[in-house]
Amino acid sequence: MKEEKSCGCIVINDKKQVLLVHHNKGHWDFPKGHVEEGETEVQTATREVKEETGIDVKVNEKFRYTTRYSPKEDVIKEVVYF
């Protein structure tokens, strides 16, 4: 079984609005992406938010939520959100 890991952020502004990304395939999601070699989880999360939205974020490392799922057969994916 192949394992993948991604990190991202649940971005909430002071008006309590949540940032979602609308992907070309039609689905909505929080900004996230694969961890690159040598990156920490926080570095990945902030890089992915910047790449996908153009927004610089400050990460609250005290909030860390992990989920695991199978996006396709023989793959287990772990996603860490800050």
C-alpha cells in the first residue's frame, strides 16, 4: 500500500469566513498539498496556501488536525491541517 502525506491550512479571517479552493475538477477543498523533501509540516502548509491562493498566512501550530483516507485503491493519504 502506498502512503502519501499532504499539509494545508484551514484559513479563517476575523469575520469568521473560511477560505476554500475551487479545483478544476469541480470540487472545493482547503488549500493543501504534498510535503516536499526536507520540508516541515508548517512549511508545506504555508507554501501550499501561498501557491494556491496568493495569501501569506500565519500558522497556529497549537491547532493541528490529522485525517487519513484512501483517495484511490492501494493508497492511504494522511492530511495535516493547521
